[in-house]
Amino acid sequence: MAITFPNEARSFDDKNRCVRFSGYDGMFEVKFYLATEVLACEKSHRNASESDYLTSFDTLRPRILKAAASAYAKEGSSAISLSLENFR
């Protein structure tokens, strides 16, 4: 079964500096952790707020979900970290 993203919820994890979101492979939840470096250019990265990261995530959602699906197809893990490498 392919991974789906029916839930649009996402949250900012300040401690780990990432945005968390979930996908589902059938009834199994897959947790994704998106590094903030993906969401902000270097110049504004240091000054970006939680709201900035979540807005950027929403703007880039189609691309992020495509990269997440690709990473899941390769790794098949229940927890996947996404970095800039996943978007090249």
C-alpha cells in the first residue's frame, strides 16, 4: 500500500528544530521530521519564528509530501527525518 497524507496537521518542534507531520501506510502511522533548513533560506533561518516555519511548510506542502513519499518508499521506516538531501 502507498503512503497517504490525509491529515494536514503539522507542528513545530522547537527543541529539535523541525516540523513534525504524519503519513499513513494503511493503518500504520509514519512520523516525519522536516529539518527547518528546508523551510528557510540561510539569511532568514536564524530569525525565523514558529509561524514562519509553519507558513513555509504550508506553501511547500506538495513538494514536501512528494519528498516524504519518496523517502518512505526507500526507507520504509516508521520515523523518517527529511533534510535538504531529500529535495535534490
